[in-house]
Amino acid sequence: MSRAGLAERWQLFAGAFLSVTLGVALVQSSLLLLISAATYDPPAGLSEAERMEFSDNTAAVVSMLGLVLGIATFLAGFIISSTFAFTVAQRRRDLALLRLVGGSRGQVRRLLLGEAVLLGGLGAAAGVPLGLVVMSAQTRMMRSMGFVPPGFEGEWRKWILAVSFGTGIVLAVAGAMVAARRAARVRPLEALRETGEASRVMTVTRWLAGLIFFGGALALIIVAPHGGPAGGPAMAMNVPLPAAVAAAALSPLVVPLLGRLLPTGSGVAGALARANLWDARRRSSSIAAPLIVLVALVVGTSAASASFTDSGIDELRRQTHADLVVETTGPAAAAVLAAPGVASASTETSVPVTLTTGSGEDIESETGSALVIDPAAYAAAHSTGSLAALSGRAVAAGPGGDVPTHGTVRVKLPGADLGAVPVVAAVPATMSGGANLLLPPGLVPADVMAKSPTRSFVTLESGTDAGATRAALSRIGGVSTLDEWLKSDAKSRSEISDKIMLVVMGLGGLYALIGVVNSVVIGAAARRREFAEARITGLTRAQVIRSALLESSAVTVAGLILGAVAAAGAVLAAVASTAAVTGQGTLTLPWPLIGAVCAVALVVTGATSLITSWSATRRAPITLLAARE
């Protein structure tokens, strides 16, 4: 019966099959690439500094692939579970008839779970070869983005077949389990008459899921301001996921009410659309759910990211006192100070560093960066307070954090292992991050200093000719104003995170659009008789199609509004976090992206609704009504 049900109602399961296939492909590809990146040996011939940079890039790749792995699993489970719940709701009468002819609750559950197992197996079988294509595309993408060297390739491992099939079956069964249990609990006569438990949309499970995930999102918003420059952004970026699940679970309470806002002048089609929105709340909420995820994930994370970036720029602008910034390679302090019109300069050379903290089982090592500075000049240029203790064989915790503000830390530089050195000072961690350590002159070997990038924050003498000074400094290296440098520095700092976010947002948008199209198609496939009844009572085919389009548009707007509410949680956490770290909350909204998301959602749902309703009304209504008898 599971095989027959799957074959007969394949249109209802097409979206779930596609979600399983894509989920398996992404999980397989990301897992293989993650293991390949973690075990990839650096190319031969790299210097020690280049090896440290390679290690840092590898850590970014592993983080990105781990994030993609988690997001793919979450979205696949969400879309599959909502699809199965909607599919089961569309088959209430069939399942009720099965119960009336002797089927037990356990048999109904096994029937639905059997369909899920078959669907998961078929999706995995299609996902395995697709995963190879996806892995190739992901590898090219990582090369083009500079995450991995040109010779990097993902390696195939035989055990991934078991993981892929297990992933497909587990995703499908987990998505169908709740819907199967609920379908088995409903009494047959209630399902036939659509009364009692069968007519209830807001079930206990739905209420609990909505409230639990709402509590999780609220907890992240409350805790984010206490997470500091590193923890705050991480928690704010995670708010959209539980907030979207909560909004989707509670959407049947809101979507019909928003549907009442349809203009009264829309005629018979508008009145029919409003009635359908109120009567078919389950269908409306199923279409709105993926839209909520789309807006929450894409708009929420991008708005939070933009707010943190702008907050970092504003913070650096307030803390940095300089007129010009000179960027070059190797030591440049003497040459910069000798230029005409220069009153003072803080020259800082960036070098890669491996930091080891803790001891015993708690020991941790990571690759970071350090700045070789003149303590007095640095303190004057960046308003950090006194760094007089930073001298000799000692270090200070830098603005990038991740280093204890006291005690000792083991430091390894290219060509020099300093061993355990004391941390004698610390500067406040900034929202924009930066170097993990500050080093006094003399600790880094001269040959390493000669090859390392250097920047100098230059303050000009009062009344000096800025053009002449800039021309003189340009002979040392690239010269920019402080504002120009701040924007360029923020772009380079956020480059990796922006690329990771682009991948995540693309993945979230793709899954959400699949879910939207799938929900609209399922809803229209089960409405052929409803459309026929409307037409037999006097409505024209055009009026029925227009009513379906109005209904779809209203649901889309409702989904966009609820998604915006979920995204607002991430924005609120970002504003609170930036205020806690910098003393000034920052809000930046990506209006072009918001407009694009709204336009794409309306176009996709509108086009899908037109195509499916036109297809569902092709046959004469009397033939559909007669076929039922």
C-alpha cells in the first residue's frame, strides 16, 4: 500500500523527494569536502608564514562546510516535515476510509512511515550521484573564493554511501513521524466530517513547538549582548532559525487574519479568496512556512551582519586618531616620520602567529595574527590607554580577543618559537576584531619583518600642506585617508564571513523556494473538485484563477510579514550587542536585498499559482464532479 500510495500521489511527494535529494547531495558533498579539507596537506615549498596562513584558511573552510552541513540538515528536515504534514492533511478522507474498513492506528502509522522510507531511499539514490556534481561545484566555488589552493580536490570515500542513504531515510522518516502519529490519532468519522480533532490546526504539538522555539530565540536575544565582540554576533546570527520555526508553527493564528486585509473591492474572486484563507488555514500556513524561513534567514542574517560591520567601522573611527594611513611592506617607521609635515605616526607590522593556551586536557592552539608596535605611539593613535608594560619579552592581548588578558601564552612566530611569554597588558576587544596579540619591537626576526605588511597611522602637523605630505608618503607605499582605509579594512576583514554568508543565504533561499513551489503545487492538486464546484455555481474559469492568485498573494504577504518579524529578532540582538560592546547601537538594513526577496517571493508564488490553477481548471467541471461519484 505504501508503494501504491507513493506511485498514485507522486505529485504530492515531488517536493519532499526533491528536498531529500538535495539534502542528501549537500550533506554528502559537504562532509566529503570537510574531511578532505581537514586532512589536506599544505603544498610543498611554502614558507612557515605561508603555512600558518594556509592553516588559518583551512580552519575557515572547515567552519564554512560545518555551517553548510548544519543548515542543509535543518532546512531539509523543516521542508520535509512541513510537506509531509500538508500531504497527510490532504489525505484525511482516504486515511479515514482506511480506518473504517478495519485499518488500525498502527497500520496507518506504518503505511505513512513506509512511504517515508521509500521516499527517503529513492531520494538518497538520486542524491548520491547529484552529490558528486554538487561537490565539484562546491570545490570550484571554494577555489574561486580563495578558501583552498588551486590543486584542492574532494576525495571520495566508500563509507559515504551508508551515510547518504542513512541521511535520506532518517530525514524522511523524521519529517513524517509527527504527521503519521497525528493522522493515526484522529477518529475516522471526525476526519470524514472534518470535525473535532481533524479540524483542529493548532494542535498541542504545534503549540509546544512554537513556544519552545520562541523561547529559544528570546533567550538568544537576551544573552547576545553579554557575548562580547565574538559571542554576540554568533548568537545574533543564530536567532533567525528558532524564530522562523516559532513563526511558522504559530502562523495559522495570523495568516487568516492578515488575509482579511484583502481589499473589499476585489469582487467575487476577492470574497472567495478571503473565505478560503480562513477555511483552509492549514494550507495557507504550509505555503507561508517556507517564506518565513526565506525572509528570516536571508534578511535577518544579512541585516545583522551589516549592522555589525558598520558598528565596527564607527567604533574604529571613534577610537583612531590619524589623518592618513600608509600601507607598505617591511619596516617603515623611520621613513614615515621623516616625511615633511608628519607630527606623529603609529607604525604596525602584521605577522602570523600560532597561539597555545591552557594546559593538559584544556590545551588549545590556533593560528592568528600579531602586530609589532611601538607601545606609546599605538596607545596615542588608538586611545587604548597606557601600554608602558609592553616591553622586552612580553606580549599584550590585542583587539581581536581570543587571548587571556593575564597569565601566559605560548607564542610561535615564523622562524622563532618564543615559548611561554607573559601577558602584561590588554586593549579592549573591538567589534571589528583585529590582531590577537600586540608585540614590542625586537621579538620578531628581521627577515620576517622585512616581508610582512605594515601600516602607519599618520597625524599631520597643524597648518601643513596635506597634498605635499601625501605625495611624499606615496613614495613609501599606498596612502589613503582614514575614512577610505576604514572602509577598505572592514571589507577585507568581513570578506571571509561575507562569502560564507553568501553560501548560506543561497542555500536557504533555494530550499525555501522549493518549499514554496511544492506547497502551492500540493494545494492546487487537491483543489480540482473545489475549483469545479466554484465553476458549476456560476463562476468563470478566469474568476477561479484570479481568486487562487489573490489567495496566494495574500499568503505570500503574510509569510513575508511573519518572516520580517522573525528577522527582527536577529536585528534586535545585533543592535543590543553593538550597544553593549561599543556603547552605541547600530542598525543597518539592506533595503535592496529586502526588496529583491519580496519581489522574488511574490513572482514565484504568483507564477506557480497561475500555472497550477490553470492546469487544475482545464477539464470541464461537470466531469470532475461526476468522476467523484
